Amino acid sequence: MFSNVAGQMVQDADIQRYGTILVRHGARGLANINPTAVWVDAAIAVIEASGSYFRYCAEREVTQQLRNYNQTLEAILAQELQIAEMKLEALLKEREGRLAHIERTLNIKKRSIQLARGTIRQQIKILKNMHVLLQQERQKIGYFQDLIGLQVCLDRCIDATLALLLSPDGEHT
């Protein structure tokens, strides 16, 4: 608030006036000074000093209020930051849970598809063996009516297996 005392003393008109009197006349020059003027100047200086002190006190109070407000804002911001960090942690945990659920679901789907494919392969193998046996029986036996019925059943079974192979879950593999 005050730059420096020496600078103010050089700029103060009363100090300059009394200083010039002291320089010109020395100590005896002070005797020629009117005591009333000195008292009036001293009273004015005291009033100005009091005014400066009161302005200083007022500015000091404003500064303290600003510091208090700043501390309040810092505390609020720290709490907001803490809340935001907690929300971020919760979102990260939720994300990890979702990813784990998706991975489990995919693994279950993969296993079920692998099991379905294995079952279908086994069934195709059995149907091929049945087809070979049916062809052998057809060549050995001359009674074709039963063989034709068996061939129709075998063809339906092959068609159903192929349809299942193409879309086990409603999707083409």
C-alpha cells in the first residue's frame, strides 16, 4: 500500500517547505516559524495519517474477506474434485463389470457353438455310415419298398442336419 517512506518524504510539500527553511536558516530559522502554523500542519498530518491508517484497515479487512472467500472456494473445489474422482471410479468399476459380463457371455456362446458343431459332425458321421449300410443292403436285397422308405427317412435326417448346421442359432455359420 505504501511504496516507501523515503519516497513519500521527498514528495510531501510540508516536509519540503520545512526542509528548505532548515537548510537556509539552520536551527535559528525554526525560531522564526509561526507555532500556530506548525500546529495546524501537524494536526493536518495527523488527520492524513489517521485517514491513511483507516484506509489501510479497510483494505486489510477486504483482503481478509477475499482470503476467506478464496479458502471457501478452494474447499468447495476440493470437494467437487473428490466427488468427480469417486464418480469416475464407480464408472470404471461398472465398465469392468460390463466387460467381464460380455466376456462370459461370449465364452458361453462359443462353447455352445462348439458343442453344437461337434454334435452335428457326429450325427453327419452316423448318417454317412447309415447311408453306406443302406446302399449295401440295397445291393444285397431285392426288396426295394422298405429300402426306399429308409432312404426317404435318411434323406430327411440329412436335410434336417444340414439345416441345423447352416443355422444352429438362427445364424449362418
